[in-house]
Amino acid sequence: MRWSGLKSWQDGRRTDFGGRTGGGWHYKIGAEIERGSVVTVSVAPEARHRAGLGYGQKEGFTPAAEVTFSACTDSDTVYVGGFFVAGDGRFCLPLDVRVGKAAPRRIVIPVFSGGCPT
């Protein structure tokens, strides 16, 4: 799974990737899934009060705590969507990423927050 351009979020400008809405910020970023893969992304339980995922929903949706992406069998697949972060939109966002039936792997995304502890 890849989120192209995500590294620029560490010290970038929030307005280049999203905007303020409904008590926080919505940031757009496509999720690219390798062909034939099934990937589940979950906002870590301790962060669900501040963040959510916004993939595959219609306008006016409530951000989800977890999304499962299924790629096409013959090509990589891109999903349009992004993240919601409550408050000022800056957050060290912990996500649990599971590919197929493997154990989840924790990653931390520095959403316009500078560096994050690992």
C-alpha cells in the first residue's frame, strides 16, 4: 500500500492538501493498493476520538475507524479519499495496516505535526 506524497505532510502546509470542515480538517490523499492485494487500515483505538478515514463514502459522511481496500486482480488500484483530523488538523496519526491475513503493522503518520515519536 502506498500513499504518494505523504512524506510532504510532515512539515507541509495543511491548506495544500485539504481544508477545514466540521470541527476539524479533511485531507485528500489517494491510497494505491498493489494488484491482487487486500489491505485493511485501522485508526488505532486510542486515536479514534481525533481521527478517521474517508475512503469510498459520499459527501457528508462520518469518517470511519477502519477501511478494507481490495485491489483488482490484474492491476494496482487507486482509491480516492483521505483522512479527517479533529481540532487544528495537526496530529501524529497511528494506523494499524494489515495486508491479507498477516498481523497488523503499526505506522505513525505525522499529519502536519513535524516529527512524531516512533
